Amino acid sequence: MLLQEKERFMEERQATSGPSPVSTRPLRIKKIPQELRRGKPAYKNETQWFRRLRARWNEDSQFQRSTVQFAFVALCIWIGIEFALFMRWGTSGGTEPFFDRPPGAEGFLPISALMSLKYWWHTGIVNNVHPSGLIILLAILAVSVVLKKAFCSWLCPIGTLSESLWMLGTKLFGRTFDPPRWLDYPLRSLKYLLLAFFVTSIVTMDVADLAAFIYSPYNKMADVKMYLFFAEITTFALWTIIILALLSVVIKNFWCRFLCPYGALLGIAGWLSPLKITRTKESCIDCELCTKACPSRITVHKATRVWSDECTSCMACVAACPVKNTLEMRAARHAPAVPTRVYGVLVAGVFVAVVGMAMVTGFWRNGITNEEYLKRFNNLNAPVYNHFRGQVPAYGPED
């Protein structure tokens, strides 16, 4: 019966839209058999805002994801405010009111975190310079191994900004512009080349080299230098950011798709995840709405299980599918589906669990005292706080 209904639907669709592959033209789906049709969201019928909000959280996967995204953005903004207050104290020589340095700022030091990861792997030591940077990296990798590349579309603040920019472009221009496939593939390889460069550079370092960098004056103040990079940004750096932002307005996820080495790493880690977007061929009506909705340009309508390293588990394809129980997140083809709201809780939960464990066990805050910070702030322009292509100047015990 199901196959007969599917065939009837396809005949109707072919008569109205033609037997073309994925098209930029709107798909004109007129009929879906009642037994296949996904029900309309009930939240739209709610008149009271709080009931509507609660109902939408239960039914709208993209609203669920946006809620998690902006909660994490708010957390990052709070960390930024705390770090700015810490910087004001440090750059004033301690005359301004003291504000504690937020350990979460180390999440923006991925290269230092990769070095800390190798150092920990070889020595079993979680260094006390940027311990939370290592913990955040482990949390992100844990999310990717368990839940695919979900960090990028559920938690990453850069990913949220990138998505907001291309959505703005859609409102301004009515669409975004995708590079042709022959150009898309080599452009996507750039992030893997950048990842290979960083990984190769770190792999060639022995334990002594790693220790020399990790405990160097430069690395101890790397978060401070990063802050000053943006607070005292050069014209070249500013225009680079502006150009990347403008490209992200007209091309979906330009930075994330083509240049982000972190995303390349998480895409590789995501292959280990048992969870995949899974399509049930028997009930699929081949409407191609899932492929059209995918911001990563994955041909979802042709896949039984989506293995692509570009899949960020944003659930946009699942939300677009008009047929119930056809496109879902599953650990195996015939395993029970994971509801989106549960999936979102798992993404945030795994991350919070790893970070929380580090807080409880004392591997979260660094071992740099306030007195040492003040000393280093006063000498921040000294040569030992500079670097050249990852190489730091020689330093002594008093540095």
C-alpha cells in the first residue's frame, strides 16, 4: 500500500515539475497521502506566548537548535566581558578593581590546546598553564565522536555567526550563491590542508619542544595577546575579517566550509560516531526537499545513511522532510530514532559533563598567580612575549 501511494505521488509530481534532478526552482508538492503526511506543528495554534514557546521547543527542531546556539553565544559573550574586566585590571598594573580571569577564554586557543593534548598523551600531565584549553578541546572531540560534527551547528559561536550571516544574505538577496561543484571540492580541501599543516608542525615536536612552548612566557600570555590582537587590530587584519564576513553573507558558511581547520578535525572525528541522518527508502517520496534544505550541500535524498564529513547534524533536512518517520537521526538503520530535542540535550550535556568533571577534579583553572600576571602585564612588550611561526625566543627561569 505504501509503495503504491509513493508511486502515485511521484506520478503527480512528475506531471507538475518534470523528472529533473535537484533544482533551484521551488518544488510544487501538491499531495501527500494522509498516512504519510507529517502533522502540522501544534504550537502555531497556541494563543498564549508561554504555551506557544513550550510547544515550539517540543516540536520545532530548528528552534531547539537556535535556543542552544544562542545560549552558548550568551555564555561566550559573558566570558568575553569577564576577560575584558580582567584585562582592565592587568593593564592598569592592578590599580583597577580585580576581576578573576575566566578559564573559558582558553577555548579560543586551539593550537595551544593541540600541543597540550600531545603533551598530555605522552606524559600524562595536564599542564597548569592552559588546562581548560585542553579540557575544552577534549569536550569538543567527545561531542564529535559521540554525536557527529554537532559542535559546529549547535555550540560553536563562529558557526552561529556564520549561519546568521548567510541567513542575512538570503533576506537581502533572496538566495545565497554556491560555487560550482568542480570548484567546491578543491575549496573544501583548504581546511584539511590547514589542519595538516598544524598537525604536522605539532607531530614533529618532541616532548621537550612541547614543554618549552607550553611553559614559555608567550604561551602563558597567549590569551592576553589574543585579546590585544582584536582590541588593537591592524588594518590588514580588520579588512581580512570584513572580507570573510562579506563572503559569508553571499556563500553559506564560507569560513566553516572552506577554511576552518577545527571543522576539518571534527569532521574526521565525526566519522566515528554511530549516529547518522538515516533515510527510510520505503517511505521516501523523493521530493528532494532534504537536499535543498541542507546548508552543507549534501545530496541527502540519495543517501541511506549520511556519512559525509560536512554533515553538522543541524537537522535542517529532517525538519524539511514532509513524510513522517522517513528522515531521522539513528544509531543504525533500524535503531530507534533520536528526537531532536533529546539530541540537543545530549550535545550540550556531553560538553558540560566533560567540563564539569574537570572543574570537580581541579583541572580547570590555571596555576598562574595574580602576582605573576601583574609582572607579565608590565613586561608584555619584552621579546620573550613574541613569536615567529610558532617559535618562541629562548627564555630563562626569571622570565
